[in-house]
Amino acid sequence: MIRLSLKFVFVFMTLTVASALAVIAGDKPAKFKSVVELFTSQGCSSCPPADALLKTYVDRDDIVALTMPVDYWDYLGWKDTYGSSQHSKRQRDYSRKRGDGRVYTPQVVVNGMAHAIGSDALQISKAIIATKAKLARAPIPISLQMQDGDLVIELGDAPSDADVGAATILLAAVLSKGDVAIKHGENRGRKLTYYNIVRKLTELGAWDGKAKTIRLSSEELMQNGVDGCAVLVQQDRNGPIIAAAEIWNW
């Protein structure tokens, strides 16, 4: 027979009640979301399978999935309608940060740390698991919500064991879906669908690990047909992404 002291039972019941009250009050533990960035091009014949695969990550609630169309294949005969030199630079900066010199399409960068072929689901899954294991131990509270026509970004205090370092807050203005009929180049004659297309990436400032609230006018963000956004907290601008959140249909 298992016997428990009255003191143990009292402590256990106290902790249980406290946990229940915390949940009722909405004080839920922070949840880490992985970030999958797909560097792709409408002029790349190897990219359509990766563009389609990204939709599976878009549909997952534990991942913020973003399409980052590049512009360096435009010379092949078709100018990418979503292509951006900003995305091309971000991809090159990632390569320099990793020190491997790997810049290609379709390429996925996971949590700002590991890269994988954008159409290889197994490779991407391994990268998610490996990087998440390093980053999810001390998740950082982050939330996005609309208040009186403004986007409100709230970052809580970083856990004491979280490695914040020199972190930057990034805002990605996103178009959730776009269909493009390709008329020239390697994908000529195809109609392709893209998901969570980043139309603009903006730095909102540094973050030192202390609670912070940022309020932005949604009217300034809703350009180029965007219907949502993602906020990333990233070390050294192109290092590990230590927190992420997204909001849609504002």
C-alpha cells in the first residue's frame, strides 16, 4: 500500500489548484514556433514542387512558413512578379552566416540556422527537429493582435535561461496566396500558386530580452494586397530565430 503524508497531499493540492487558476487566467506557457523560409523563383524549373510543399507547412500551427521570392534568375527570360533583391540579399547573408556558400533555389532555411532543398520534405523535417531542439527549451512569449485598427506586437520578458544576444525584431508583410501565369522562361505555360509571400521585410528595432510593446497602424501595412503579417525575433539579423508569430485577415 502506498502511503502519503498529509503534508505532501496539501502541497500537491496547492500546486494543482495554482496551475488550474493560471490556465483559467490565461497565463499559458509560451509556445515556440519554427520558421520555414522558402527561397524560390518563378524562373526556376525545379521550384514548383517546393512551392507546393510549402503549403503543408503553412497549414501547421507549430510553424510560421514564408515564401521569399528571389530576383537573381530574372535574366533567364521571365521577371519574377514577386521577386525581391531584399530576399536575394537575405539568402546570401544566411549563406555567409553559416559559412557554407550555399545559395540556390529552391532552398529552405529553417529557424535561421539550417538549410535544406525546398522540395525535400524529409530533409526539411530533420532540420526542423534539430534546430527546434536547440531553440525551444526557453520559449519567448510573443503575441500579435488588432486593437482599434492598429497591429499590437507584445513581447514578454525572456526566460532567464534564454539566449537573446543581439536580437532584432522583423516584420514581414505577407500575401497569403498568389496565382501566377508564367509566360516565358523555364516555367513557360504553367500557372503556379504561391503561399505566404513576403512582400516587404522591415526592421522594427532591437530587443534586449525585456518586455516590449510595439503598436503599428494597419493602414501602413496593408499594401501590395497583403492580408497578414509575421513577426520574427532574430539574433544578429541573420542568426537563429528565437521567437515568431503571425496574424491574418486583419
